[in-house]
Amino acid sequence: MLYPSIDNLLTKIDSKYSLVSVAAKRARYMQENKGSEVLYSYKSYKYVGKALEEIYADELVMKKKNANETYSDEV
């Protein structure tokens, strides 16, 4: 994967683990719901690549939880 680079993606989401988790969840959603893309055009044709492009374009962000909240499955 050349675009977007891992260094650029880590400026959007703070850890590689979180980045993989968010991208995988979004890729599964796009695969199940065809036509759910939010960008006008993508460089990648695979769902994970598309999800990473959405993260880089700030169309997909990770919601951080507070210390007082329990685990939430929202992205």
C-alpha cells in the first residue's frame, strides 16, 4: 500500500492498533453495504484501502471514550 502512507495515517489516529481496528470495521461495513462509499473517487479498489483513504480524508474518525465510560463499539 503506497497511498496513504502509514506516517500520514498516524497523524489522524494515534496508534497502529486503533488504525487497523477502525479500518477493518469500516471495510466490513462497506463490503456488506455496497455503495456506502463517502468519497467521490478512490485510488484503491479494495475495501481496506478505501477505508484508509477515508481516514486520511478525515471522513472517518475514531471516537475516543472517556475514562468513566464502558467499552463502546462505536467508531
